[in-house]
Amino acid sequence: MTDAATFWPLACAALAEGDYAQAFALLQAGALISAPTEQARYALLAASLHALYGDQALAELRLSLQQARELDPAIGTEPLYQALDAELQIKEGHLDVGLKLPAELLAAPDPLAQFHALTSLVLVGDAPRALEVQLEPAELPAHLAWRAAALQAEAHEALGDAEQASALYAQAAAGAQGPDRAVMLQEMAATDLARGELDAAGAALAEARSLYSAQPEDGGEGLSLSTWHYLQAQLDLAQGRPDQALTEIKAAAELEGRFGDPSYGVALVQGQVLSALGRSEEALTFFGRAAELAQPGDRAYAQHELAVALLDLDRPLEAQEMLETVAREGSYPFQAEILADLAECDYRLGQLAQAQAGAEQALSQGAVIPASLVLGNVALEYYHLDDALTHFARVIGTSPPGSREWLVGQQMTADILAQQGFRNPAQVYAHAQQALEHTPEGDDWHPTLQAHLDRAAELMQAGGGRVLN
């Protein structure tokens, strides 16, 4: 006779190497030479392994729990059984079960029970209680330690603590192997992207890419690699490489088509990339697709992007209708930006007073860049050139250098200063020069900016000024 404590460490060693078949075989071997009460314990440990397969092994998880209870009815009162049973019920659709986990279960002395209690709380989105689970990942076997860190990262991420989430994903990645390590690195990259840490995101993605085969044949690896391309596209876009971003998001869509179903995220980013490339008509198709694929909580994001693309195509009435739909979503976090975009619609429709009032409200609520663009354009319509300069200066000062909004600010500032008679030719020269560096030769702005640059240079030379190259 033996007990579960004999074979469980051996099974954990196999699991640390990713050998699930060997782990199950060891648990079965231990059960064969054990008394019924210990067989129940082995069945419960097997249930813990089945639970790691997510929704793919619910029948096996249910059967293992049933076997454990039949072999030893008293096992139903143990924390591990209760935690696994709660996890099963949640995965089968009883989403309120996790919220009813008793407090003593969250502080159970068995780390394995705590792990599954943590899993249940994360599954139902109860991040505050998930972080109440007093569990140190290091207390768990290696195959669960990195998963526990990842679960804690999810909870912190849900509560808006992206920095701590990134650190925990890094901890998870350090303990995971192969494809699991790649996934954890990608989760870390996603949180770094969200908080603007682009270099950190790039490093994590570079490390993750090395863990994939050149041509994945497995569906799981294929979809994970699709996610890698999706994240790399976002990084390229954020770093001003829209052409490369388009290559990456197309690769993501191709892998997604081969191994799974179209997703909201890939469609949304493809629309964003096409918008950045000035291909707004094509972007509309992808934003529309993203809105169709989105879950209710995500749909407003796609609709907002769709409205902005309609504005780019100078279709303000359609954009206005879409924006008003999004504005009615009280939980949508970018309400200030919606106000600014609605003000842009009013400006395009010639309703200047309404546009100014809306933009001022948006500015007061924090939508600095889009609101300032509207206010600058409205000031120009009234020929209030100094006011317009103030608004476009705010755009330049708050936009990332080289971004579309920054470029508009530079272009408009150079043009307004020229309209004011080149009173400070060096200032005109500086803004025109910076704008030209990011304005393609075929753009309508290019000859205007070049003329301003040349005239400013002439005036500076005539006045003894120095032209900076």
C-alpha cells in the first residue's frame, strides 16, 4: 500500500517537464496499489490536472470528482474538493458560484486548494477577492507556480495595475517553458503596450518569437503565434512603422484563418493600421467587421474607430450618428474623446458655435489633442489667428512627435505664421521644416510648406539671420 504523497511529487516532476501523459500514468499507478480512501485522493489530484485543460476536459474533471466522492464521501468537505467543484460549476456556466466561495476556502492551508480557489475567482472576474487569496506561487509545484503568478497578474490587470501585472507575467514567464513561456511573454508585452512601455514590450515580443517554430502545425501554437503578430503590429504602429504593422497584422489574420475564427482584435488593429496609412475606405470594412465580432463590452471601441474613419472620409453625418450611439454607452471610458469627435462633426457641418462649445467641454474633460484641433480650426474660421496658434501649439506640445496630430499642428502653425506676414521668419522656418520632414512629396501640403520654408529663408538671409540646416 502507498499514499498519494508518494506518487504526487513524481507526477509533479513530470508535469514540470510538460509530460502530462506520464503524470496521469503515475497517478493511476499509485491508485492501483492504494486503499479506497487514498484512491479518492488520487482521483482528486487527477481532477486538478484535468482542470488545467480549461474547457477541454470538463467531462474528465466531473468524472474524477465523482469518483473521489464515491470512493470517500468525506472528501467532499475538503477544501481542494470544494475549490475544484466550484471551478467545474463556473466552467459549466454557473457564473455566480465563484462569488460564493467561503472565506475559509481562500485561506485554506492547502496551497493546491488555494490555487483552484484563485482560478475560480479570476474566472468569474472577482479580482478583489482573488487578490485576497493568501498564496505564494513558490509554495506550489513548478507546473502550478507560474500559472498562479499569471492568475494574480490577471487580477491586478483587471484592477488597472498594469505595472504589477507586467511584473507578475514576467515571473510567470520565468517559470514556464516552450509555448507557455511564449504566451506569458506576450501577456507581459500586452500590458507593457497598454502602459506605453514600448521598449519593454519589444524585448518581450522578441524573446517570445524565438520560442515558436517557423511553420506551426499545431492549432494552439498557430493561434498563439497569431497573437504574437497582432501584438507586434500594435508595437510597430505605436513606433511609427505602419507599413511593417500592416505586414504583421496580415500575418495574424492569416494564422487566425488557418487555426481558428476571425477575432475582434485582429480586425480592429487592421482597421487602425489602414487608417494610419491613409486608406480610410478600406479601414471602414475592418472596423465594421470588428464591431460585428465584438462582445458587448468591446463593441463601442470598434464603433468609435469606425466613426473616426468616417470623419477621415468627410462623412460627418454618418460619423455623428455612430458617435451618438457610442456616447449612450455609459461605461465607455473615452467619453471626452467622443465629445471632441462630435465637435469635429459639428465643425464639418458648419455649426461653429456648437463645435466650439463641444470642444471646450471635451478639453475640460481631458481630450486635449482632438479638442484642441477642433478649437484651432474654429478659431481660423473666425480669423482669430492668435487663438488658433495657441490651440495648435497645445496639439504640438501634447502629441507624440511624428504622429498625425503633431504633423497637423506643425503644418497649421507654419501656415498661420505665414498668413501673419512672416513676422518671425525663423519660427515659420522651424515649423515648416519639421512638417516637411513628415509630409510626403505628393501631399497637397508639400508645395505650400516648401514655399513657406523658402520665403522664411529669404527673409532670414536678408535680415542677417542664420538658416539652420
